[in-house]
Amino acid sequence: MRTQVAIVGAGPAGLMLAHLLWLGGIDSVVLELRGREHVERRVRAGVLEHPTVELLREAGVADRLDREGMPHHGISLRFDGADHRVALTELTGKTITVYGQQEVVKDLIAARVAAGEPLHFEVSGVTVDPATPLITFTDAEGAEQRLECDFIAGCDGSHGVCAPRVDATVHKHEYPFAWLGVLAMAPPSHSELIYAYHERGFALHSMRTPEITRLYLQVAPDQRVEDWSDARIWDELGHRLSADGFTLATGPILEKGITTMRSVVTEPMRQDKLFLAGDAAHIVPPTGAKGMNLAIADVWVLAEALGAYFREGRRDLLDAYSDTCLRRVWRAEHFSWWMTSMLHQAPDADAFARKLQLAQLRYVTTSEPAATSLAENYVGLPLQL
Ligand code: FAD
Ligand code: DHB
């Protein structure tokens, strides 16, 4: 087998890259470890930044997003038992859209299938040689395959095989908490997202549809899902999200899972002909909803660079790829770390630390310049900084 760009991983990064390359007339082959049903069902992120939505529209894959996505014009920071709204659209002129990551994945898979372009699910034993470049793998039927290519895109997430092939400095930071995420058959209790600061720990109220809510609780990193009965989850959410005049709608819990929180940045995001994108190159803690949006921004930069190479023989954009992405990645790392630090209860936090958090929360909700800074990061900075 031969192609121009071999793409490892069919998450948002790999699928969006494949689509952008196809629009630019560049051939690619996508290889995915899991089955189609599995990747289409994986519940993860849910907030699309303004530039992500614009890009999906420009790429012609936003019809369902425009019908079913929920545009939001503000978020609430809830502390001292009351809501303090950050008016995203008034402050920046931009919106965010609530639309599940797996819906983006479904739309991109549908586009790939409609284009009749190669997308191999259930491959195994993927090996990556960045210098030649060459990929070997076993296909779903058990046949050994060799995939020759001009470039490899490592879009295989944080546990993939591509990142370990890059000779890089890996910057890491662990956070002393995790998130218990819940998907519930209950209507949203509020029209916007609520980021709640509470002495018992952080809580987040989000949503997927007018019938389904997505809720998160800060928990200790050693907690297991089995420690959290449905009744305990609703009870804890009730405490942390309590506010005057607010009633939390409850209902059957459809799914629950625990995600640990860490920051990781791989520098550079390239080795020879192998380019890393998305979670394969960097991880952010989820507070601020940047993970999937960063993945989409990376592959836009990569698609532009590969386009310039294949159309005009230019290598400059490919050579600048890692630096270009890392400017935006580090900005998002800072924002995610900052939101996380402001909103969570650290195990060793004393009264002084809590007073500082509250002072910061009051500042970002009462000073227009401070609120604008939060808002411009939250709605998404330009794809290229
Ligand atoms: P992924 O979506 O991880 O896609 C990588 C793909 O590569 C996967 O389909 C995987 O199966 C495949 N793969 C792996 N290894 C191989 C291999 N060897 N060969 C072939 N294919 C391979 N972000 C938020 O903003 N908010 C959230 O609430 C949130 N929740 C999350 C919950 C969890 C459990 C996780 C893991 C992440 C969460 N994130 C969240 C982060 C966000 O989902 C990611 O940033 C986003 O998925 C990155 O997209 P990606 O395409 O880079 O990687
Ligand atoms: C969601 C996830 C986030 O990490 C966040 O900051 C906001 C919303 C969500 O899954 O809806």
C-alpha cells in the first residue's frame, strides 16, 4: 500500500486531518485500533470553541452541528452560593457551541465514508518508522500490511505508538485530583454551563441535548467508579451546585467514568517525517474544555503545511509546524492550569489558599478586563498565534 499521508488514529485529530487533506486533493490512509462503533460512542469533551466551529463549517462538515449544536453566549462561575456570569459574546463577539465530541467524530467518519477514502478500523500491531517513513500493521482480517508514505501523522492519542518514536523533551505536571464524569437522562438545570467552586470540591454542570446533562465532580485521584453510587453522585452534586433559586434536575445515570488530570507537552512535535497532533503531543486538564479544540487546531496547521509542500514543494511550513502549534498549545496549557487552580480544592489547601481563589474569582467576575481575558481564552484564540 502507498499513500501521501499515513494517519494513525481516528479521533478528532486524525479524522479532521484526513478530511482537510481530502479537500486539498491530498491522499491519506487512516488506521484505527478500535471499531467504528466504539469510537462513535466514546463520550468525552463537549465544548467547541468559536474557531473550531468556523473551521468545521468551512470544511463542509457542520450541517448537523448547525442543526443540533447548542450555541452558548455565556458561562457561570458559581461561588458564595450565587452565579457570576461571564458574558462571553458581549465581551468577545464570539460564541461556544455545546456538541459532543463523539458527534463530531460521527460526522467526520460519515464524510470519509461518503468520499470513499480509506479508513481502516480494528487494525493491530501498528509500527511506525519516522525516517523511511513506513508503517506496518495487521488489518481487521488478520493480514500483515506495509504502508509506504511521504509523511506520517501521529494522531493516536495519549497512549499511542507515535509519541514514543519522537526524540523529545516531555514536560509533565500531575494534579492531585480527578474528575468523575456523568451522563444523565435529565434536562439541563440551567441554560448555560456552571463552573462551581465549593469547599467540598469543584463541580461542573454541562449538557448534551435538551434532555441530557453532563456533570462532573472533582474527586480524589485514587477513587474508583464503584465508590460512587448514583445516589451519592446526586447528593454530592446537590451540595456543590446549590445556589439560591436553583434546583438540580436528576434522572437515570447513563454512564459514569473517572479521568485523572495532567498536563503534558511534547517538544518538538516532530521526528523526521512523523508529525504528532492532538493528545499524542499534548494533554491539558479538562477545566476549560481545550483538549479536542487543540487537536483540531494542530491538524489545521498541519494540513496547511502539507498542502504547501505537495502543491508548491515548500518545506518552510512543515519545518515551522512544531513551533507554530506549541505557541497555541502553551497558551492553552496555561489557561487550563489557571482555571483548574482557581476552581479546585487542593488536598493541602489552607484558608490562605482559599481566600486567594475567591479573590481571583471575584476579580474575573467583576473586572471587565479580567473577564474579557477569561472569555477570549474560553471562546478560543485564533487557530494560529
Ligand atoms: P483521541 O480522541 O484520543 O484519538 C486517538 C485515536 O487513536 C483513538 O481513536 C485511539 O483508539 C486511536 N489509537 C490509539 N493507539 C492507536 C494505535 N496504536 N494505532 C491506531 N490507532 C490508535 N477534553 C475536554 O475538553 N473536555 C472533556 O470533558 C474531556 N474528557 C475526556 C475524557 C477522557 C476519558 C479522555 C481520555 C479525554 C478527555 N478529553 C476531554 C480530552 C479530549 O477528549 C481529547 O483532547 C481529544 O479526544 C483529542 O483528540 P485526538 O484525536 O488527539 O485523540
Ligand atoms: C465539558 C467538559 C469540560 O471539560 C468543560 O470544561 C466544559 C464542558 C463537557 O463535557 O460538556
